[in-house]
Amino acid sequence: MTSVPPLNVLIIGSGGREHALLHACQASPLVASIAVAPGNGGMATETTCHPLNVEDVPATVTLAQKLGTNFVIVGPEVPLALGVVDALEAAGIPAYGPRKDAAQLEASKTFTKDFLLRKKIPTAAGEKFTAAQPAIDYLQTRSFPIVIKASGLAAGKGVVIASSLAEAEQTVRDMLENRRFGSSSEEILIEDFMDGEEASIMLMVSGTDYLMLPPSQDHKRIGDNDTGPNTGGMGAYAPASVVTPAIEQRVIQEIVEPTLQGLAADGITYRGTLYIGIMVTRDGPKVVEFNVRFGDPECQILLPLLATDPVALMYACAQGKPLPKDIRFHSGSAAIVVLTAAGYPGEIRKNDRISLPATLPENSQILHSGTRRAEDGQLYTSGGRVIGAVARGPSLATALQRAYQLAEEIQFAGRHFRRDIGARQLQRDAQSPH
Ligand SMILES: Nc1ncnc2c1ncn2[C@@H]1O[C@H](COP(=O)(O)OP(=O)(O)O)[C@@H](O)[C@H]1O
Ligand SMILES: [Mg+2]
């Protein structure tokens, strides 16, 4: 690999994903110093956290300059959509994450649908609308359930699966006329419902060169057996064998390659993580959506599965250099169980005191999200998703056993976590002969 200067890294973000990135930086021989902005209670015990509004692009550049940063890793999507990477690059600071033009793949669902249909990449048929009446006329011609999406960023809340025309009509009016998601629902996308099982494919991309990380599955609903309201993600595991080697080949040939070639042909350079949400349907894998950054909580399990230094890969991507060919993964599986605060995903209670175990199970780690370290040095809950218990093991069963042991030992009032993370995969493992 080409020579890399000692890296003074700045990590942007405050969730479990960024805590995982921090651990990856701590383990990397390439990294000389690490700062985080704004960070959380867990990261604050391990490195310096700087206050930052991550939506303030000029402030981010100023902070990076002040710290002598020569590599920025951007966690969340909003700063990417606002062009933070363009601004950092203009200041001579390489950054991991796509530029503003490429970040549209997440920031505009209508941009992405146009792109996918134009490039003939498998996805649900759909149309975009800015006015309610044409949208309602279109609904009359479709079958149900149907999927209605605010086009812009809506923190994972902008998608409604409507089971009837009446519900769909109401949703359309809510989004377009009542501006339920503000400017994010000025434009909406209506697309056909895809039946199947979902999986996440994460790529680290350097132009048209890329590394595909093991397929993973997250668990969006608050309750066991996928019951209750949606959340930011209650847990995840990888690899997920719903993406069989044959499906994976189809994902590469029918989705990944045409996407990266298609972007390049459109004059868009992609650098950073590309997250492809897929639906494995009877007709094969189809794109549900793109995200332009690591998923949270998927990041927390994929980085530990990489035996090659993730920082080396991220830096190569940021420079637009080819990725090394000898990338290695740990065998076995990884899992994360997310612990949430009282009330989540509704109105949450904050400031419950957290107690952490003194020792951790083998190959496990605690990754913080909504935590705060108070003046007294104690940890308190400060967000809906509080902490993740992450573990790797030779089998998924072992990884889960370690992650659940750890989850039990992290205590705070109102704590909740799902008991069935990875259960589907365990069932699949039990059914398939080894
Ligand atoms: N066309 C579709 N068919 C079936 N389910 C869908 C479809 N589009 C979205 N979904 C479901 O809605 C969820 C959220 O949609 P997504 O496009 O990922 O938006 P976001 O993550 O921005 O909220 C998906 O994870 C999937 O479960
Ligand atoms: Mg999604």
C-alpha cells in the first residue's frame, strides 16, 4: 500500500457507529491522534470530545483546522448531504464520506429512484410527486399495500406502508399538503410494495473500486418478533445467510457494479461507505434504498469482523486510491444488542444512571450512543438508544451469548432490549446441514 502520513483523525458524530469508528482508530497503527466531535459519554472517557453542531459545515472545517486534523471520518448523513466533505477537501483535508453530489443517493429518494430506473437496476416501480391530486390519481391505478416516502432526509421516519387507498390518500395529503416532514416531504415517492426479506449490504467505495463487507440484518421494531413501533435499530448480526452466495453474486452484478459504473458515467465520484438496503424477493435482490454512510448498528458489528485495518481502507477511499487486494475478515459472526431508554421510541426519559460491568466477555465491547458523562464522572442516559453490547464469536450462537451476557450486565432504570436478535439466522443455521 502507498505510504500514509501519521493520521490525526477527527471523527464526526455521536452514536454507537462513531464509537465503533473510534475503536477502529485506536487499533490502527496509522493513527497518531484521535479527536471526536461531538461524541458521547463513552467516547469522552477514551479521547477528547469537542462540542460541535454537525450540521454547521464551516464550524466543522474550522475545528478540523484548529486541531491539525489530516483525516476526517464523517459518521452521519446530514453533514454529508450538506457538503461537509466538499468543504473539508477545499480546505485540503481528506475526508471519508461522499461529496454532496453523491450524498443525494440518501438525501433524495426521488433522485435515487430516477437513477435506478434509468440504469435499469432492480428496484420497485415508482413515481415522484409534488402535488397531492396527481399523486392520488396515480394511487387509483396501483395495488395495495403501497409505499409512500418523503423524498428528503427524515431520520428514518419518512416512510409509510399504506394498506388501503384511503390510508395512502391520507398519507399523501399529510406529506404534501400538511408538510408532515417539512421540506423533506415537499416531494414524495410512491412505490410498489416488495415482498421478501430485507438485508443490508455495506460497501467501502473508492470510485469504481470497492470492498463488500459481510451482509447483515438489523432489527427495526422495538419488540421481539418484530412487533411494536419502528426504531433506529435494536440490534444486528452478520453475516446474514439470507444473502446466499448466489444472491450475493446477483447483488454484485445487478446492483453494485451498475450503480458504481452508473454514477461514474453520470460524472459523480463515489468515495465512502455505500449502504444498500435490499429486499430479497422471489425475483431476486432489489434495491430498497441507499444510505451514504455506515448503518448504525451495522457498523458496530462489521468493523470488528474486518481483520484488515479499516482506517487504511477508509483513507485509501478518501484519496480515491485503489483498495488493497489482500483484505481479510475474521471467521465467525458478530452481533449487537442495543439497550434503549425508558419510553423509547416515544417520549424518552433521560438521566437514568448507568452501571457498567468491570470485565467484559471475550471479544466483546461496549459501544455508547445516548450516554453522557456528568461532572461527577458518572454515566447517565441521554438518548433513546443508549448503549450497544457487541460481541464476535466463532459462531453466531457464541457471539449472541457473549453480547447478551454483556447486555444483562449493563444496568439502568427503564432499560429495554430485544431478546431475539439473530433468532432468524439461528433458525436458518439449525435447518441447514453443515
Ligand atoms: N418498496 C418497498 N416494499 C416493501 N417495504 C419497503 C419498501 N420500501 C421501504 N420499505 C420498508 O420501509 C423501511 C424504510 O424504508 P427506507 O426506504 O429504507 O427508508 P428510511 O430508511 O429512510 O426510512 C424499509 O426498511 C422497508 O422495511
Ligand atoms: Mg432504511
